[in-house]
Amino acid sequence: MSGGVSAYAAISSRVRAMYANLLTPQDVLQLSEASDFSSLFGLLKNTAYGPYLDSLKDKDIAPKRAIIQIKRKLAASYNSVIQMTPVETRPLVKELYRYFELGNLKAILRGLVTVSVGNSETTLWDRVREVLFPLGSDTVLPAQAMIESGSVTSAVDLLHGTPYEETLSFAMKRYSAEQNLFPLEVALDLSHWRRLWSQAGKLTGQDHQYGAKIIGSLLDMNNLMWAIRYRVYYKLSEEEIINYTLPFGYRVHDSDIRAIAAGADIAPIVMRIYPMIGDVNVMFEEPQAGLPKLEFQLKRQLMNQCLSAFVGSPFHIGIPLAFLVMSDLEVQDLTVLIEAKSSNMPDDEYRPFLLKPTLLN
Amino acid sequence: MFFPEAMNEVQLIVPSKDLLAVTNVLGSRGVFHQIDSTYLGVNSGPNTWQEKAARCSALERRIQGVLQILSLKEEYFESSGFDSEDLDMMRFAIESIEADVKATSDQWANEKKRLEQLESQLRQLEPIADINVEVGSFQNSRYLYSILGIIPASNISRLETSLSRVPHVLFTLKEDVHKPVVWILARRSNSDMIDRAVKSAYLNPLALPEKFEGTPAKVAESIRVEIESTKRKISDLDDALVKLANIHKSELYKLLWNVHVNRMMAEAIARFGQLRHTYVVVGWVPTSDLPSLTQRLKNVSKEILIEAMPMARAGHPSNVPVALHNPGLLRPFEMLVNTYARPRYEEIDPTVLIALTFPLLFGAMFGDVGHGLMLAAIGWLLSSKKIKALRGMASLGGLMTACGLFGAIFGFLFGSVFAFEDVLPENPFFKQFFWMKPLENIIETLGIAVGLGIALLSIGLLLNLYNAIRARDWARFFFDPNGLAGLILYWSLLGLIASIFIHGFPIPWPVFVILIVLGALASVALSEPLKRLVEGYRPLIEGGVGIYIVQTFFELLEKFISMFSNTMSFVRVGAFAVAHAGFCLAVFVFAGLASGGTNTGFGYWAMVVAGNIGVVLFEGFIVSIQTMRLHYYEFFSKFFTGGGLPYEPLALPGAQKN
């Protein structure tokens, strides 16, 4: 009885307690007032991220290290939620968590193709390790061995028996022919979202309703941005755009994707799906600057969907999922802040990309 | 055995020249739990030892790769002791072996790949084997464009969508969940669109070699011939690889050993603090191993400085690693304790206690000579590792054996053997061991179970007092809900009940009432302020007196309820003893029904056997959960905090301690 009070009583209370530990919009604004990275780091130590940042020794305090420590809190949240999630819905949360493993896999593959001649393996592993999401033992990727294998083909061979094996067995033919990671990454993305959507589809009752809403909204954002980017940036053909996107979602339907692929005007489609987003036409006048803004607006919509999950009956999977997505978005905000402060970026250049403070509007 | 091993914090100042020898001693003894002491060093730049460890790791993987190619097991043979060879020399040796093996292994891999390709082509031809058309004719058609290939099953519908504007026909020739075979036919003028679509749908076209001509059946025949020839080549190459394995085996194992040891040593040294001419090494060593380790260190380094500080149990030494040293027989119970939590350094290790109480409670609930011996036999079989498929459960074997034997002992006491409740009590010899039948003495059985619970809970509370004394935690000793005040409260409540219900009880009930009030005040109502007073924290009351009073009221209520429920929880021990007899009775009722009331014949005995097996499986499972529950929730919660740091000594392969 996954949608029952008994199944969700404990997790709902626990998640609400963890939710209270998330930063408020005011907290994020206060953090953005920090003069530089070290003062931001000091401020962050007074937040719920403090225990994770405390473990950094003074000599290790660097933006990348700080970001990894911040991600550790997200990993801890996932682990906590996964342990308490009812058995029926646990596979969905685990699959959602796998998104970070997918990110790690892409980072490893990118590391392997971008290695410059003359760099030792040690240096490459150290560099790649710094950008990996700290999954600890919750991963099937033999990351170091993959990097040390020295090539994409050998690294992929090490994924035997993992959920990525089958997908990559098809995509590797194209990689061998084209020597480009694009087909591998697209295949991995599509496979991940198919699995995730399939898990959401297996739920029943309120779990299904909220699972489809939150996972579907995440999927919408990615699917729509893929279709737009494939057309605007990569100039792909209609057939390719269709094959590189997915036919399902919460608000974005296959007909929308097919229309974009077929060359229809994109702005009206986006405005019809998301009437609350204004100035879409302006975004497409200069796509290079406009598309990141559109993606930001889509994330904002996602955040609103997540917040709506906390209203009403608390005994469903929506609350844990919404909390995890909100936590991820918070980590994204903090990553923007840390990178901005460490590179002394002017406030007006990064503040428009902070999600949390938009809740004050 | 009753406590974690006494530990010493050891600090070594090692001259650079003796670094390897000292690390070798630390690693080969297998008793030194290392602590990262890089922060004590002055060198904040890149650590060359880390780099060396990474290089060793890469070399180790290469050796493992060669071992795998040569079908040799990955094993560590300490043939020549530690040999700090130059890594470049070792790399050269590995490269030399790799080069020797490479030609044959590459050829082997190519032939294997070819075999897989041919077999795959053969499999893919199966769905179209009946088509009496030359496959090549589609490929070379002037007007028709055809692609035959394998595609991820999930991409088929998307591929069709993407081709919706292009006239085409798509056949799924082979319905396979993972690798379906599809065949697309379209006008040749649309070939570019078809190509884009199939490529982006990750369709892998079947690469049928041009040399195979004819109908699919003929092509399949040609491929079969080719497969046989490839298999012969692979077999020859296998023989060649076995010869190569014999040639390089000993050198590979020597290299593996050296690289592995070098890596472990480098990883250990990378965590030492590096000063200008010396290294600072910090860690923990069990007191019993300290003299021999010190002696060996001094043997290899005359100038080494060793400072050892015995660690007292007092003062919550949470950073001290905890080494448990129980005899092998108690290991399954140690596992049970560790599943709950690892004892802290200052705490009692409850393994010995649980080795007695766990089988005791289990046996009381599972009292049957036959069932107990069956369980013990299964346990012995598991721990003997005779059944390969069950080797993973070997650690459970000892536990099951002990529980089974106690079940058998209680079986004699309850007069039950394989559900027969009358055989033992009527036998002149076994009669002397017979105590009582739980089903016929229900109240007495439940009462004894509660008595057992009171004894266990009291032991738990006393152990908590002892732990508090060892830790010199006086606030916990006096005012903890499970401390002295808690114990007085618990015993006073029991005394009050006894004085009310037992006529002529020597102590009058008002005495217990006074003690209950005092105990409740000290262990609950004033526990927090008194603890703060003893520990010197202020304010004594947090959040205002009003909230404090309300909170205290509910805590008191909770305390009384939990004491009652903790004690009554043990009723289940008696209840299961009774239930066991009930189950046995049910077995014979069903057996009687199966025999049509004759109580004999195949049906009767088949039901008796099946019923006994059912009782063992069902009750064994339930009773083990209940026993674990009683220990984890009722017993351990009284005195066992847990959370100790595991003792993980630096140990090179074949270290002496292990």
C-alpha cells in the first residue's frame, strides 16, 4: 500500500524535517552578499552545509572541493530518502539518484577524450575525480579503472553487467565510426529518462499522480531543451531530432516535439505549453543568450511544481521527490554562487541565474 | 573478551633513511591502525608517495589484465619478501611480458570477436531463413533501399515516428526484448533520410560479408563452416596462451606481489607527516601487541623515536579504534552485535553475554528436541561450508547451531520431540529431564518468561551503570533514565507490585512509593537539570519552566509505559513456547484428517513430516526475529550505545597478525 498513511508517515515527517534545513530565498540572497569566496565559505559553514564543509582542512579549501562537499549533503539526502521510501516506490527514487551516476559516467568519458598528450594518468584521474558527484559506494562505475584504461572503448568494456552495458553496446558502434561522444551521451540520456519514466508509470494512485507530475516536469524541461538545442545549435534534421528526444512528459507532448523537429516556430509552442513564461520571443532573437534564460525559466516552473507537492495530503511519493529535486536545485544555486565568487564575477552577471531568490518575486 | 582491546596511541618519528623498513614492519605485523598525519608535516606540495601509489595502482591493473588474459588466478604469493624495486624496472618487466603475450592475445581476441560476429550474423539470419531470396539482391536494388539491422527495442516506435513523412515499410523480423532485428524498405531516392533516421535511432546495420552469397539458408551454411574454422583457431591459440602462462607465471606473481606491496606501502606513507629529514607516523596499536612491535621497529631503525600513550576508557574516547577479540566460536554472535552497532572503546562488548542469552531465549521459544537438532544440523552444515551454494551463509551456521542445541535442551525440558508431546515424558530415562508442558501450564510459562525479562532488563541496567563507571560519566551513572535512579525506579515498581500481590511481603508498600517518587524525579523529571549541574552546563532548564513541566509530565508517562512494555515484551518468550505446543497439536490434527481418522498410513506420516518441516521453517523464522527484537530493542537499549570506530590495521598480504 504505497500510497498509504502507514507507508509514508515516517518518511513524510523526516523529509519535512530535512526540508526545513534547506536554505530560504533570504539565505541565498545573504550568501550572494559575500564579498569573495572565502567569506562565502565562512557563511556557508553556518548553514546546514556546515558539517560537510567543516571536514575540509584549511589547505583544501578551494571552490571545487567546496562544491563536492556541498554535493555530499545532497547525496546524504538521497540515501536517507531511499532508505525510508516504501519498497514499491524505492526503484523510482533510486533511478532518479542514478542521474548523478550518469553525470559521472559522462564526465569520465569526457575526461578520456579530452586528455592531452603528455599528461600522466594520475593527473587525469585527479582532474576527473574533482568533478565527480560523491556517490561513495552507491555506484556501479569503476571510475578510476575506467580512467586508467586509457580509452573510451576500454572504459566502456569495464561497464559489463551494469545498466549501461546494453545502451552503450549499440551506441559504441557509432562512437567507433564517428569518434564523438555525442551519440554515447544522447543514448545514455534517453535510456535513463526512459527507465525513470517507466518506473513512474509503474506507480499507482497518488504516487502515480505525483510521480508523473514531478518526474514528468523534469523530463519536460530536458526534452524541450534538447529539441530546441538540436534544432537551433546543432541544426539536426527532423528525423534526428525525433530520435534524440522522447515522446512523453507531463506538459510537453510528442506533438510539440515533432512540431519543433519539423521546423515550426518554437516561441509560440513554448508559450502555449508554459503560458506563465513571458518574453519567450525575445529569448529566441538571440538564442545564445536566450536559451540559458529559457532553461532558467523552466527550472523555475519545475521548482513551483515541487513546491505544490507539499500542499495537501502528505502521504505520497511527491514530497520526497519534490524535496530531492529542490535540494538539487539548491546545490545548483550554490554552485553558481561559489563559481561566481571564486572568479570575482560582478553581481549582475550571476544573480539572474539564482533560482531560490525568484520565490520572493 | 568482555571489553574491546586496550589501545595505545602511538607516535613515531622515523628518519627518512629508515622509512621503508619501518613501514614494512608496520604493514607486515598487521596491528597498526594508521591515522592520517599529513597535517603534521611541513610539505604542502604534491605528495610524491601519492603519485607512486597511483603509478603502482596502474601497474597492478596491468598485471591483473595480463593474468586475466592468461587465465591465471589473482593470488599473492610471498615468495621473496618485500622488494622495493624501482617502479620503472617493474614497468619494463610488465611491458616485456605484455609484449610477449600481446600478439597471441590480440589474435585470440580478434578470432573471438570474429566468432561472435559470425554467430551473431547466424542468429540474425534465423528470422529470415525461410525467405527464398538472395539477401544481396536487396542491398543492390536500383529502386529499393533496404537496411537490415539490430536496434534497441525501445527505439523502434520512435524510429517509425521519425520516418512518418517518408514512404517506407518496417518489418520486425525478430522480436527480442534486447536486440530485435528490423528490416526497412524505402525508395532509394529517400536513402539519405532513411540513413539519418536509422543512425539516430542507433540501428546497427547487419554487416553481412559480401563473400557470402545466395539465399539466407545458403549464407547461414557458409557462416557455419566459417564458425567451425574459427573455433579451431581459437583452440590453437588457447594452447599457445597456456604455454605463455606457464612461462611467465612465476614472474607475474612476483611482480604482482611487489607492485601490490609497493602500492600499499606508498599509500600508507602518503598519509605520514613529512618533515625535513623525518616522517611523523601516528596510529593505534593494541596494548598486547605493542612490545613486540616496538622491538621490531627498533631492530630496523636505531634512531626511531617511539611514543606510546595508553588510552584510558574514561572521557568518551570516540576516536579510538575498537578491536574486538572474541574466540572463533563467538564470531557469529559478534556479527550479531556488530549488526546492531560496534561497541565503543569504553563500553562492554556484549558478545559473550549475547552468546548465552540469544540461544537461551531462542531455545525457550523453540523447545523441541527433534526440531532443535534439525536446526543445529543445518547450522553445522552451513558453517562447514560443504555446500558451495550456501557458503555465503556460513557465518549464520554457528548461530543456528547454538540456537538449535538450546532448542533441543528445552525440548527435553518440555518433553517434545518432533511435535510428539508424550513420548519423552513417558520414557523412564527421559522422564527425569522433563520439567513441564507449556500448553498445560500457560500462566506459569508466561510468568517465568516475564521473570526472565525482568532479570535481563536488570542486567542491562546494571551493565549501563558499569559502563558509566568505566567512562567516569557520573551524570549518566546517577541521573540517566537507565542509570542508578532508573534502576531504583524499575525495582521499586516491581517491589510495589510484589508488596501488593504477595501476602506477607517483608517490605511495606509505602517504602516503594517513596523510592518510586525519588527515582522518577532523579531519572526523568530532574534528570536533565541534574546532569547539566554535574557537567557544569548552564542554563539548567532550557525553554522555560512551563514547557519543562509539560515535557516532564509526558516523559514520566512515557517512562512508566516503556518500563511496563519492555517487561511485558518478554511475555512473547512464554507465548511462543505455548504456541509451539499448539502448532504441534495442529500437525497431528491435520495428520489425523489426512489419514481419514485412522492415525496411520502414508497420508498420516506424510502430514506429520510435512507439518514438522513447516513448524521448523515457520517458527524458526518468527522466533529468530523475536529473539533479535528482544535483544536489540529491550536489552541493548538499556546499556549499549555503540558507534565505535572499526579497527582496521595496516596489513600487507600475509601480515603476521592476520
